[in-house]
Amino acid sequence: MAAARKTLCCLSLAASIAASIVWAGVPGLSDDPLKTDHIFLLDIEDVGGQLFTVGEKGLVLHSVDQGKRWDCIRTPSDKTLTALAFADSKVGVAVGHAATLLRTEDGGRSWNTVSIEDAGHDSLLGVTYLGEQRFIAYGAFGLYLESRDGGVSWQRQMVINDEFDRHISQVVRVDHELLLVGESGTLLRSGDEGETWQELASPYQGSFFGGMETPHGALLVFGMRGHLYRSMNHGENWQKIPLPTQAALQSAKVLPDGRIVLVGNSGFIALSNDDGQTFEVGKSGLGNLAQLVVINDRVLTVGDTGVETLDLPSFASKGQVGSSR
């Protein structure tokens, strides 16, 4: 396979958590901090003020104080978990290697395995909640699953046609449509909640790892080798946004003040004040950044340096993103 199949390589990000972590709900274990120097962490989500992050060995980490202290929750799986999403404060879904799919209905305190007969054994790389009890989960070789009952039952769905076998990195809602990004320059758009998909002309043939809608309605897609593109007409045409990096770009979010923060491998961080038309680039000075979450005016990332708090004000004043534990 070409290097574009880096989508699966991102699953091997080594991460440690510098904050205090304790085991939760495991008989016989004390509340002493747990050393986690070799835990892989790949996603982090804010669920009504509570934080959840997932990684290797089926572990789910949970914080109620914005990441100062973490509880470690075991699940029925020992597979690496790659992503999670919640419908509300109670119902959530986590996905991972070997088509692993877990569900909680008690706010993440416990998780149960959901068996899917025709899912196979390919890795699930992402999960998205679409509203009205609808989840979608997706991943390697075109694997795309849908649930219409809050994650209780799932059905495998076709994307484009039976021959579609590209890794799907992310599916995000943009305006009233869905945008799917993936390997080999895959860009798809759906106006009917994923029932059918339209291929978009792609400006890049490498892998895309994420996409988003900006505050002013533009689309951003990003991926391997620092490639970032912006569209003002729903993906019909794309403009390349130059960045001085070859690092893979992994995640982007909108801050409360409308700025856009973009993170990636090798500690890459960039901040845009003009709706994604240009970015000021800095570096955390630490390791690979896989995913981020915005909490009020704070940004937390997960990656192979653990859970990191980005000091964005210093970025604007000094021209470089700072970081703190």
C-alpha cells in the first residue's frame, strides 16, 4: 500500500498522561496515581463538561475537572480504541481495532460490546453522532456502519459502490450536508444523511485525515505532508493554503472567539484569525498531536506527549504556540 495508508499508522501514536490518573471501579486497586508512560491515546471529547479520552487496551479515561485528574475505566475489549462520540450525557459509542464497537448508557461509567455480524475485522477509525439517535462508524477499506437506535444495533452500508475500499478518516457535518474525507484524496459529499454520496474533485491524491466548516461557511480539509485546502463553494473548487511543514495534519477546531486552531504531528500547531485563509504557525516543542478539544478558552490535546494544555494567548503575542501541563 502507498504511504497514504498512514491512516492506520496514526493508531500507533504512543501517549503518556502527565496528569494524575487512577483506576476506577476495579476491585483491589488503590487510588494511587497510575503510571501510564506507554498508553496510546487517539481521541478526546467534551461531554457536558466531562472529558473522555480513549486509547490502547480498550481503556477509557474520564475527567470531571477539565483534565487535572483522570479515572481509568476498563471496558470488555483489549483492542486499541480510536474514537468516541456521545449522543447526550448518558449514551455514547467508542470504536477501535478489529471492528471493535462499545456502547455506554450510563455516561461512560461502564461499556458493553456491540456485536455486528457483517462488520468483519477491519479497524474502525472514527464515529460521528448525527442526531436523532443516529450514529455512523467508519474506517479501513471502506467500512461504514450506521445505527438508528442510539448504537444498539448497526447495519453495514455501501459508500459510492461495492468496489469502494478507501480508508475513511472522518465524516463531519457541514451546514446541512455530510463531508467524508479519506485515503487517496477521497472527498465525498452527502445531502441525504449518508444514503447516497457524491464524489468531489480532489485537489490532492494523498490521504486526508480531517475536515471542518469554518465560522463563515468555508470548508477546510487537511492531511498528509502539511496539505491544507479551503473551499468557499461547498467543495466544488479548492484553494491550497500554504504551510511551512511536512507534518501530517490531524485535527482542527473553532475557538469561542472564532479563531481556528490546527494541530498535527511533530508538535505542529497553527492558528487562523481570518476564517482559515492564512495561518500563523508555531510548535508545542513536544510530540505528535492527534486530536484536540476546546473547553471555554482552553485547548487540550492528546498525542504522544500525553494530555497537553495549549497556551494560545502566547501564540498571538510571541508568534509561537506555547504549551503547559
